Amino acid sequence: MSIDPPRPFGPPRPHTPLWRRLRQDEWPPLGEVLRGRRDQVHPAVLLVLAFPCFWCLTIPLLVGYQLARTARRMARRVFPVRPAGQVEDPEVSRARRIRAWTALVISVGMLAMFGGWQELPGELLQQLVFAPWLALLIAAVVVALLFGAARPGARLTMRTQLWPAGRSALLYFGACTLVPILFAAAGQVMGLVPSSANWLGLIVICVCWMPFWWVIFFLCFATGPALRHAFNLSALHAALPALVTTALVWVFAFLGLRSGGLPPGPVPLAVCALLGGPVSVTALAWWERHRLRWRHGMRWRG
């Protein structure tokens, strides 16, 4: 007769996959990534890290992960996924996801049928560069209009809640300003190091490039939440991010029409493709404002 060993109290703790942990706000430490599911680092990993012939690959990966981890932590601290004042509405979130996937399928289908792939990288780069600046300008105009329309008693509260959003915007655009400065500084250091540099010179060059790549990682992780939540303006009013996003989509549609004309394809279909995105975003923003008003009692004038 065999006796089973005693089981630990409580339900077993399932192991969270690494790819799910990388989607969270806090990435796991480097040692935990190297260990994986084990208690110790695998000998094969230690062997790869010990050979100098692999250092040109392993050292950039290890240093890059640490830079990305700390930059992501700072980006989520400045631009949280759920900022203060945001009202979670599952139906609105579901409608946004459906709208986003539908727009993606329609865009890919039109590009596959009528072409235009060669202009896509330039348009995406243009939106990536100008979207934060336009979003800041539109947010400033919208906040000024809302501040002017608010009741006198609500303006004092708005002033106190406006500073966190302004601080996050200043941090974001300060990082954007640092990118060319750090790039030029690292280039100057590389020019001072002779071509026949030893290991010490290569280490100096790598150290000089680390701040540049940290800021790049920070912007990569911060741009999405910053644009989605309009630089944390939900603390001022829950409907402001949707309103700023609506105005930004219309501005980009107008700029795209001015620079490149209508999308490829028949004119009626091209007009529908041009107006479909802004109209759908506007309809979702109006529906969200309606739900905020009737479910949560939020008014524009406070």
C-alpha cells in the first residue's frame, strides 16, 4: 500500500507564459528571462554567454532588454494604460476593437485590389512624426474651449487637474527633443574615437549610444498610450481623449487629401474609404459622450 505525498495547501499556481508577462506594465528581470521555467539558468545559455565570439550578439541583446525594460517602466508610469479619470465601458471598448479591425481589413483589401503599397511607408512615417505634435495642438485648443465654457466654480478644479496632463506632455516632447541632440552627441563621440580603437573605445561608444536608445524605447512605448488618452486628459474630462482623437483623425484625412489625393480605386469607393475612418471615429466618440452623460452624469461644463 503506497502513501501519496502530501499536497500543498491551496490551488496550484499556474506558470504565466513569458509573452503574457511582456504585455504587462512591468517586464520580468533579465535573470528570470534567462531562466525561463527553470530554477537556474540553463547551461547552454551560460555557454553562449561565455564565448567571446557570441558577444557581438548576446551583449546588445542583454543591454537592449535592460534599456527597453526600464524605458517601458518609465513610459507606463508617465502614461498608464488606465489613467486617472478614465471610465471603463466594455461596450465602447468592444466597438472600438471591432472598428479598428474592420478598418484594417478594408485598408489591406483596397491596397491588394488597387495597389498603393509604395506610398504606405511614407504615409505611416508622416503620421508617426506629426501625430503627437498635432495631438498636442488639438488638445490645447479643445482644453481652452472647454475651460472657457466651464462654470466659474469648475475652473479651479480644472486648473489642478490640468497640471498632470501638461507635465506628461512636456516629458513626452522633451524626449522627442532629446533624440536629435543625443544622436548628434553620440556621433561626435564616435568621431573622436580612432578607427583602430581597442575594447575600451568600443565600450565608450556603446555607453554613449545607450541614452539615445533608451529615449527611443521610451517613445516607442509611450506614443500609443499618449495618443490614445490624449496625454492623460481624461483626468480633466473623461470624454476629452475621444474628442481629441476625433479631431486628429479629421486633420490627418484632410492632410492626406491635400498631399496625395484620394485613395486608389474607383471614385465612390475612394471617397467612402477617405471618409469612413473619420466618420466612424466621430460616431464612436459621440456615442461614448452620450453614454458618459446618461450613465455617469458627466457634462461638458462641469
